[in-house]
Amino acid sequence: MAALLQRGLREEGYAVDVAADGPNGLWMATENDYDAVLLDIMLPGFDGFDVCRRMREAGRWAPVLLLTARDGVENRVQGLDAGADDYVTKPFSFAELAARLRALVRRGAGTRPAELEVGDLRLNPATHRASRGDVDLTLSPKEMAVLELLMRNAGAVVTRTQILEHAWDSAYDGASNVVDQYIVYLRKKVDRPFNRNDIETVRGVGYRLRTDSMG
């Protein structure tokens, strides 16, 4: 698989390095300034989740595209929470993978802090820890994923569809009000104990996390 992808990507015009295991992949990703990292979850040594998490903890922000045979929603959330930017599940078409990779390369690494901070609210996606002021917040994985999305888009409206695609899946066919339910859970943990109302409902559209500068 690695050899086939290397050949295909070179034919697309990329310069490609290949690492056969987690430790070597992590070393290469932290020693070199890559435009993007294509990362298989199932790796010897330690898995792709660990590689991605340790990259982010080391302050390396090259876009990461996860490649996995696991199509469960929890694994996708775990990958995104570890700091990945996108994922492709096996079996996949090379054309789709190449298109997703091109999109990530266009986006670039940018400058992304290891810890998100909005006012006195902090969240570290790599360690799965969140706090408000000096108080640690106890959040479930999905609550953490929803809060991360709101914090990454602080001040902007995030639609219910965007939240579903981030924390669940675009094909999720469960309760239609699951996003609203999780917003209620978050408010009980993030806002109410601190006499805050920062998670706002934008009627008919979605939700927004207030910033200190908002009136």
C-alpha cells in the first residue's frame, strides 16, 4: 500500500518520503517541514493516533490526512481529536485521496496553538483536557469534540450539520435533535456552573460561542 501510494503521489508531482512504523514516522514528521502528512492508523511501534498526537504536542502543524480501515464514528472523532485535519477510509479511490491531499496542501500548516483559548475557556485536543478558569471540566469525547469545533470557530455561527459531521458523521441517522441535546449537556458543564451564557443559539441556523469582545 505504501509503495503504491508513493508511486501514485510521485506521478502527481509530489516528493514523497515513506516511514514503515510509528516511531520512524514521528521522527521524520518532527525533523522535516512537510507540506502534508498521509498517516495510516495501523502502524507498528505505535499507531497513527499516537503519531499525530505527538506531532501536535511537539508543535508540528503540517496538515494530517488519516488513512484507516476503521469506519466507526468513534475512531474518526479520535483521529480528529488527536489533531488530524481529514481522513479517508479504506477502500478508497486514489483520485479522492489525491484531491483531499491537494486541499490540505493548499490550506497549509498555518499557526495553530496546541491549546485552544477563548476567554477563560481552554481546551487541549491532544490531551483531551478542558478547563474554565482554574476549574477542570469533565467532558465526554463527543462533548469535547463539539466544544472544540465551537472554540475553533469562536464568534462565528456553526451549523448543526457541521457539528454532526465533526462529532458524528454526515450519514448519522439517529435522533435528529442529538446536537441540541449535546449543547444542553455542554451548557450544564461549561456555562451554568460559572454563571455564563457563552454558548448561544442562533435560531434556525446553529450555535455560536461568544468571545469576550462580543456585546
